[in-house]
Amino acid sequence: MPRPVRSGQGAVASPNMSEQAHTAATVSEPTPEVVAQLLDVVADQSVDHALSDIERMIARLRANAEEAAEAREVLRNTPAPVLREALRLRAARIEATR
């Protein structure tokens, strides 16, 4: 049996609700109830999509933070003359792109 899905203000919808709504909509003009069910389906999908995007963004931020921490550690242990030359090279590279 399909698991119920919560959708806004405590409503419970079954996953096959969109199929029922689609069938009802093709038989005659959609009723307000059918349209409300379709709106729930669309809203649930939008929320799921947004949450998935947020989870990917958080994972990317964590990976970037780890990479930055590793880079800072390397820079702390880099001799001053090497840092100066690296800064000069970086400045020249940035200037060349302008």
C-alpha cells in the first residue's frame, strides 16, 4: 500500500493521488477538489526539489571549506620568499585578465 504523504496544513495525500486527479480531470472539467490535489502534488515536488538543491549546496560548501582549510595549512608552512613570488605571479595573472 502506498505511504501517505503530508502536504501543507496537515493534509494527507497518497502518492497515487495525482493519478486519481489526472483521471478525474480527463473525464470532465476538473473540480476544485481535483485542482487542489494537483496543487498539492506540484507544491510537494517543488519543496522536494528545493530541499535537494539545498542539500547539494551544503555539501559543496562543506567540501569548499575543507579545501580552504587545507590550503591555509599549506600556506602557513610555506616560506616567505615562496609566498612573495606566488603573490607576484597571482597579481600578474589577475592583471592579465583585465
